[in-house]
Amino acid sequence: MGIPLFDTATHLAPLRDVIRDRISAVIERGTFILGPEVEAFERELAAYLGVRHVVGVANGTDAITIALRAMGVRPGDDVVVPSFTFYASAEAIVTAGARPVFCDVDPQTRNVTPDTVQAAITPRTRAIVAVDLFGLPAPIPELSELGLPVLEDAAQAAGASLNGRRAGSLGEMATFSFYPSKNLGCFGDGGAIATDDDALAELVRALRFHGSRDKSDFQYVGYNSRLDELQAAVLRVLLPELDRWCDGRRAAARGYAAAGLGDHVTLPGAPDGADPAWHLYVVGHPRAEELIAGLVDRGIQARGYYRTPVHRQNAMAPYAPSRSLPATDELARTNVALPMTPTLSAAAAREVVAATVAALAA
Ligand SMILES: *Cc1c(COP(=O)(O)O)cnc(C)c1O
């Protein structure tokens, strides 16, 4: 009934039998932590991204914390992060012991820019967390020119690219989440860290295992944060499908545009050279909540994201920014996520547009 915001079942249906076989094989083998599936998935994702190293961890939040630790972030350091993102992007900075310094975003791309980041840099800034929001790669090559290491939070951007380079290969390090609703989602929690730097990769491998390289000498106070074998086995079946699924998402976005959606709401913009993975298809309208209620009444799932941006969350009160973040506050108020799946048809896109027109006219 109706059109859901996410659909994690339809595109998985043809893969179910293979996935069951791979899960059975893991059970037969009896190795559940850091075995051949994780090793192979790390190799395969690294090849896909075009980076030297991928290290599997327990989730996308740990991935950020561990990557920041490896980059040398420590107590007393500041880390710049956008406020218009999922809470974990900033939470992970606090877990790493540092202070998040919130920056604004560009109203069109909804991503950080060199200017918005520059405005938040302090003498203590040790790193920048740049989020590829909603699946659109952040302008990381330009951010790198600010002279600080950039961690790319690519949790929403598996399958996206920027000038021919994959999201997840753009910064000093990058992190992924394989939470089930993400573009590359496993059957539980999972995450990964990607980097070209041999030393950082080695450090991350130790940090995910209690700070030990050999499981007997403990060099650092680390984490127990591993991607497990069952999830890696599932992800190895899904990764080869990722590009096709993202093509489906891009076709759905074109379907929305072709059906005239842009005449009624602000469409998400993608700068030249960016090929978004459309994790979420988020439009803008001044009467966002009214539009959402009207869509839901008509059987179309829609919702606003990050209505309370991270810098206004209670837990972040100690890090409240001194300057205002006007684009963030405006986007938080006006954004509307519409249904987006790899299999959303042109007919479904037309139905969503028709419901949008009706909802706004009512
Ligand atoms: C989902 C997400 C995370 C956290 O990933 P988990 O696997 O849920 O811990 C971090 N950053 C962004 C931008 C996300 O969307």
C-alpha cells in the first residue's frame, strides 16, 4: 500500500537464496570474528573504492571515532563538523575525546564548503569531518587545501563519486555505515574505515581490537569494534550490486525531475562532476510539515530530517557554537525527504509528484 520512504526488500529479493547459502557457509566454518569473510570484503571494498586499505568495524559511528583517534585527534583538540547531519557525525568526535566545532553548510548542496569550514577553524583544530550528506559527495579536494586532515563521513554515500573518484576515497580517511537502510546495508550493524595510508590503516586495525596488533601485546586503549563474519558474508553478495542500485536511485531522481517535481518544491542540487548516490531524496519547501502531512494522507511516506540540527541537541549544549548557522537552521525547517529506492519507477515518481501538487493545493 502506498509508496514507502525506503524499501530494503524488493531489490534484495533476487539475492536471498545466495545470501542464505553464504550465511550457511559461515555457520559451517564456525569462524565468526575476523575471519576470511571480513578479510575478503575488506579487499573487495578497497578495490571498489580504489583505495589501499579498508578495515571493517562494528558500525559507522565507531568508524568515525576510531578514524579520528588514528588521525591523532586527542583531548583538547577541536574537530570541525557540520551541524546539518546525523547526530553520530558529531557524537563520535566527543567519544574520541575532542570538541566538535559546528559549521554551516551550503543551502544548495547541503554540504560543507571551504568557506563554512574556514569560519569554524580555531588554533586547536586538528581535523575536519566532512559529511557526504544524503549521498552527495562533499567538496573534499577543496577542503583539503585548508591544510587540515579531512575525514570523509561517507555513511550515506556508498556508490557516489566526485570527478570520477569514489565517495570514500576523497579524504585522508573515510568511514562507512552498513546500517540496513544505507545504500550498502547489511543485516544488522556494520561499518568500515577506508584509507590509502598504510600507517593509519595499521593503527585502525589495532584500535578495533583493543589496541593490539597481535592480540597479546596491548599498545593502546582501543575498542572492541569489529565487523563480524556473517555481516561481511552478506556484504560480499551485495557489493557487486551497489552500482546497479545507485543507477536505479539516479533514474528515480530523473523520474522526479521529468514529472515536474521542480515546479513545486526545491530540488536537491548536485555540482558539476558530482554523481550522487541519492541515499535520501530531500527536497525543500517553506511549508514542509504541511506538505509531509498531505503526502502521508495520500499514502506517500515522507519525513523531515534533522529538524533539530545537531548543534541544538541537548547533549551538544557544551559545544554550542558562538556564531549562528543560518543555512542549517533553514534547511532543518524546510527539508522534506521523499521516497527513494533503487526500484522506484517513473510511474511511482509521477504519483509522488501528483500527491505533492494536491497536498500543496489543499
Ligand atoms: C548512519 C550514519 C552514521 C552512523 O552509522 P551507524 O552505523 O548507524 O553507527 C554516521 N554518519 C552519518 C552521516 C550517517 O548517516
